[in-house]
Amino acid sequence: MVLQKGLLCVLVCVLCFSGFICDVKGEERVVEGVVRIDGSRPIAVTDENFICATVEFWPPEKCDFGSCAWGNSSLLNLDLNNSVLFNAVKAFSPLRIRLGGILQDRLIYQTDRTEECKPFVYNTSQLFNYTLGCLSLDRWDELNSFFTRSRAIFTFGLNALNGKTVEEGNTSFGPANATLVAKGSWDYSNAESFIRYTVNKGYDVFAWALGNELGGIAIDLFVDADQYARDTIALCRLVREIYRAKIRAPQVMAPDDLLEPDWFQKYLEKSQGSLNIISQHIYNLGAGSDPDLINRILDPTVLDIAAIPLRILQNLLNETGTSAVGWIGESGGAYNNGRDGVTNTFVLSFWYLDILGMAATYDTKVFCRQTLVGGYYGLLDTATFLPNPDYFSALLWHRLMGKHVLRTRFEGSSKIRAYAHCAKNPHGVVVLLINLDGNTTAEAKLSLFENDDGERLFDSRKEYHLTPLEGNIQSKTVLLNGKPLIFDSSGAIPIMKPVEVFGSGPVNVSPHSIVFVHISNFTFKACPSFGVGVP
């Protein structure tokens, strides 16, 4: 029901809780709705550490689409001594990081410190427009020291093209059905030496991944699903052999591709027993250069597009009977580096938190954001490492949202997106409300129920309201309950305190805002703290 409010300033401010600043506009409306949450059982279970971010290999010279967006954000030159970067990663304790990207398939690994180790060099006559690059052992040591100190959990993407020949060819999966085709078996000799060095040094790798965007919907280069499966089996055998004396072996992950159902199904069937994680990429907003990008971010029908590959992969996992689980290995919303002034500002949080909530409902275990730093879609600014608004969105999700996903819907407006999980700590439920409308305030009543037992009652809650500075959705400054979230001069993370609200009245969701609501004084049957055998 939509109510026109003549005396809006008075009415809305009465509805707002103490200490929260209401942004009242002349054309603003109020929509009343209900968030219905079924707490009888979880509909999906994510990994405990659902939030992940990527770090790529692009050198500073990568300039395209009229800009140079990557700076010193590569694994090969990232300033690992920067306190802001270190504190930003450590704040998650742990943050999952996926190391890789397009140039991982042009990377060789130094296996002897006497060997020359050259960087990537831009060359349009070479595959992916770059010469082979090298990861030195010294740099690998430095990276692992950083991951250990910051408590990061990392996955490393291996070069899947070693040993293959590249030919002109056709495939029904590529754009315009034409692309380069890589043929032959994977030569893992360089990877084997690198993995053995990693094991001997005692470095803790969560997963070894094979290749990046070489199958599925091919972009630059295509590998047949049968051959990719054989290469994955070879990696699995290699990992099992090298780690045979260890208590735990890293998982095997692939193929990190845009999803094409037939290719993925064939790959899953052929790699049975060798694959732990099947990873896909999603860029449902289209190109970063699209002049209509902001409107696409705020359009519920565009956001819903992401459900298609998520649903397909979930169905494929169920139908093939594989033990592998699904990850989003890379997603930055808009491809081709994102867009400066859009994908590094508050407005992208509407897309980001929505797709996190959506991916979780389709039993996605981990979601890797493109990027931690680099391009125009990083959680951190490429030049300063200071957080962009999505960093705080990710951190709040990580701290509040538990792994058990609850069936949730909002009745009242398609512009209000709603998701709910069992709370991460210590108990209760956390509700995420996203208002895509810039002229409407939502009064969202929370209806908590289990089967036909009726609504569950609660008498207090903690709320985290995220809004952009001065109401500008293209601001790089995000406010939490009216106060800006800013790192101090030492690079310390700001404290993120909620506002406590007493009673069970509606949650007030301002125009173009996001709210996390933590209700802690009761438990659902679906949640572990209820005392039943929830997985």
C-alpha cells in the first residue's frame, strides 16, 4: 500500500529512530510492506567465510577503454607493507582471496632463484596482448607472509595453458562462435615444482585452481570440456600425490568461466571425483562503459538476471550428483574494469549486497568480488587502498550474516529487496533490506514465523543503516547511522556500531539506503543456536 504524506517531514521524522537523520524530499512517498521470513529450516548453507575478493596480475601499463585503471594492484607489485591494505584485510580475519585472473594463464613460476624472472610486457602480437610473466620465489614468500599476518585464506589460480598449442578455430560457445582454441594436454611440470616449493615452505593454500575463462562462454581462448576435465584430473592427482603425507590437502577448483550449461554439464560429468569447487563468473550489469549503468544497477529486473546462472549451476550440481560445490569465482557487476564514479561509489552496494543475498539462496558457498584492489570495481581504492563503500558492505555482511539462509520475501514493492540469514554471532536472525527507490521510504514490518506456528515475537533489535554522504549515491563516502565511515590516519578500521531499537515496530528504510537488522533475543529452528542438528 502506498500512502501520500502531506505533512511528510513531521510524519517521517516521527517514524525515524533516535539519532538517525531523515532525508525528507518534497516528492517522497512511504510504502508499507511486510518482510516474511520462514525460520522452520534453512533453504541453503553457505561457507562460514562467504565473502571473498580477487587480486589480479595486471601491470600498471594495462590501459584500455580510455583509462589506466589498475595501477600497482598486481600480485607482482602490490605494496604489502601498506598499513591500510593490511588492516583492511585483517579486519575480516579471515578474508578469502582468490589470486588469479586472465594473466594467470600467461604466468610461469620461478623454481630456482638463479633463474631470470621477467615481468609481463605489453605486446599485441602475444596471447592476451602480453608476454609471459614470472612469479619469483621471493615474491611468493612475501605474499605468504602477508596472508599469514593478515589471516587471509587464499586460493591460487594455476596456468592451465602450459603445454597447449593455440590454433584458429570455431566453437558454439564463444562470441560470434569464433575464437582461438587451445589443444593438447596440460604440462604441469612448472606447476608441480611450484606446488612442491609451497609445501616445503609450509604455506597454507586453501585451493589450487586451474585456468581462467578458458571454457564455458569462451572470450579469448577456448578449451574443450573433455580436455579441461582431463587436465583437472591431472591436477587432482598431482595435489593428492604431493600432499599425501599432510593432514589436509588443498581443494581443486575450476574452471572460473562464464556459465554455458552444456559445457559445464559435460565438464562436471567428466571430472567426477576430481573437482571440489566449480566456479563461475557473473557480470549481469553489462559493460562498465554503458551510459545507463546507474539505472541498470537500480532496476530490479536487471538484478534478477543474476538468478539465471545461479539457478542453472545449482540444478547442474544436483542433477549430475557431483560432490563439488558452487562458487562465484569472480563478479564485479560491470565488466571491462567497471566504471569510475559508479562501480567505486555507494550506488554499486545496491547491486553487490543484492547479488550476495541472491547467490546465497542458490546454495553458492563463496562469492569472490572483483576486486580487492584494482580496476574501478575494487573494494579498496587502487591508488590509496582506502575503502570504497562496498568494502563496508562486505565487512558488515561478514560480521553479521551467518551461513544458514532463510526463505525471505518482501510484500509491498519490487524496489525493496529482502534477505535473511541466521545470525553469525551469537544467535538470532539478521535481515538485509535494500531500498532501490530514491523517492520512497519503506516501513517494513518483520513477520517471523515457523511453519504454521504463527509469528514469532521480539522486543528489540540492532540496526545498521547505510546511506551515501549528502544523499549522493555516487559518493565514495558511506554513512553508518548518519556518521561517515572513515579510516583514521594510522589506517585503523572505524568502529561500526549499530543503533538499538526497542519494540517490534516497522523498520524504516530511507530512500536509496541499505539496512542490516539483527534480532538477537530469540532463535529459529533453522538456526544452530536452537539446539537441533542443523548442518
